[in-house]
Amino acid sequence: MKQKNANFYRQILQYIRTNPRNSILIVLLIIFGYFGINDLEDTSVQNNQTEISTPVAFDGSNYNVLPKEQKIPAEFVSARDGDTIVVSVNGHEINVRYLIIDTPEMNYDTGNPDPYAEEALEANLDYLTQADQIYLEFDVGPFTDNYNRALAYVYADDIFVNEALVADGLATVRYLNPPNVSKEPELRKAESQAQKKQINIWK
């Protein structure tokens, strides 16, 4: 850069010698060019020295570092029932409760699952195990419930699993706790369609 500046100024001085009437204008241009070029150089150096800040890594409990209303990659681990799963995020396993939906209970303590509970679990497993990538999406409200379960919308590739289970007639729209209700309209629509078709729990 310095060599290029030197050549530039030599050309300017040569021009002044041959065009003395324009010398004042040329001097002003030189002053402006000198400071302008140096300012650009300083800015370039500063930009190169600027460190890009990165968010704190998720450690399994500090949910506040995770973004809201964005898909977060996760690894499927297991499913307890149709609306509760375990996933791994950043290498940490967390329990996830599907937002705004409720599936029939498996009732592991009694060994008597509610009607369609097993079908809901099976459908949930099918969506999650057949996908190449699982995603969680947090709403605008609290990250977790009173049981410290992550409250999220779950995606299997491009399939919105919460909605798919409702559309399959294996889940109902329930447990709405504002402001975590952004997806309520589409879930209500899926529920209405399942009711009209009278499928599974709506028979």
C-alpha cells in the first residue's frame, strides 16, 4: 500500500510541475487523499482486529443462551409418550414437553395406557426416527415448565411434529399458557380437520 501511495504522489508532483495554475487544487486533493487513505487503512486494521463474539455454549440448563423462534438442531434420544421426548442439544440430554398439545397417557405406573396412547407414541417415534435431523423451536415465553422440561415445538426434518400428531387425531390442543401460544392457530386448524374426519381419538 505504501509503495502505491508513493507512486501516486510522484505522479501528482509531476502534474503540478507541468500545470502550475492548478497547483492549489492539486495540493488540496493530496491532503484529502492522504488522510482519506490513511483513515481507510486504519479502519481496515481495526476491522481485522475486531473479535467476533460467540454465545455461551448450552450446558444443559442455561436455556437463556438459546435463541427463541428459531430451529435448534437436536439429536433424538428416546420418547416417553406421544408428547414427551428426550433429546441431546450440544451434547447434553434434556427432557422436552411438546408445546400446546396433549396425547393420551401411557400410565406406566399402572400398565393401563389410555386409548390411543400407544398409537400416539408409535407415531411420534416414526416421525422422529425416520428424520435426518430433529429441531426444537422455543416460543417467546418461558423455556421450561415446573418440572424443568423444555417446552418446545418439535420438527422432524420439515415436519412439524406437534401439528402432525394433532392432524393424525392422536393429540388435542391443550395447555395453552401465553405467551407460548404462537403456533395455536395452525394447531387449532389441524385439530378441527381431525375432528371432521373423526379419526382416532375423535371417533
